[in-house]
Amino acid sequence: MALQLMTARLILEDLTEEDLPNIQKIARNPDLMRYVLIWLEDDEQIARFLQRGIEEANKTDRTSFMLSARVLETGEFGGLTFLEIDPEIPTTGEVGIILLPEYQASGYGKEILMKYMEFGFDTLSLHRVFGKCDALNSASARLMEQCGMTYEGTIREHVWLRDHWRSTRYYGMLAEEYAARKK
């Protein structure tokens, strides 16, 4: 069954074969990929990534939600999003968002992140939802803070990411913190 999550201005929905050019657009933009810890460097990697998203959408015991973000009014592709449940800790989910430049700094990221927290806590009954970002990506850090996530720490220079050693900042929210915010 296809998944759709609605925000005020967006539809988050399962990836389809038609999303290949959309993912290519993201993967081929070095400014977008600069901080992303996913390797989509050639057509084969991009196709495998898309295929994984499609296969996950068809599982009954789904733990990965790789969704496109589409503008509600126009259906235009605005970005790629995900919520992945940790197979080692099935009460924990990681969220991520990559928006095309024309959809950044417009509040879409906040809508997506808030919807994923609602979905993770209210629908999937997760105990913890977390996000991570490159320490150089201040916009992502600011988004997670604006959505009420708590800074949990930084892993320093743990992986080479295209042009720099990546230090990763972690942010998280617990179910009881989310419940308290809803009141």
C-alpha cells in the first residue's frame, strides 16, 4: 500500500520509477550533496538507491520510508526525505531531508520534519527520533533546533566526505518530549 503523508503545503509519498530524474537532479548538484552522507555519484548508484526505496515501500514489515516531497498545489518535486528505523534499535528512527534549492528557506523543511516526528511517534510508536547533519551545515542544525530537537553531541571528523573530514552533529527528541510539546 502506498504511503502518503500530508502537511499544509506538501505531500510526502513513496518514490516511483518516475522519480529517477528528480533524484538525478539532487545527486548531480554538488551544493546539495556537499553535506549528504549518501553516495550517489553515478547512474548505477542512483538507480540502486531508487530501487531500494521502491522495494522498501512494498514491504509489509517496512522500516524505511524514503519519500518524495511534492508541492500540494502543483505536484512539483521539491525534495527527497526519509525516516529510517534502526534495525538494531527498532524504537529509534532517523530523519533526513534534502530539498532542491528553490524549496529551501521557505518553511518546507520544518513542515517535513514535524510531520515525520508526528508519524514516528504517533503512528510508529517510536521512543526516539533523531537527525544528524554535517557540522558545517548550520541550516540543518538550525532546522532541527527550531523543531524542538535537542543537540546531543558531535562526532568529530569521523569520515571523509567528498572534500572535507565530516564532523557530525546529532539532534534528537524522545516520545515524552514530543507528547509534552503537543499539549
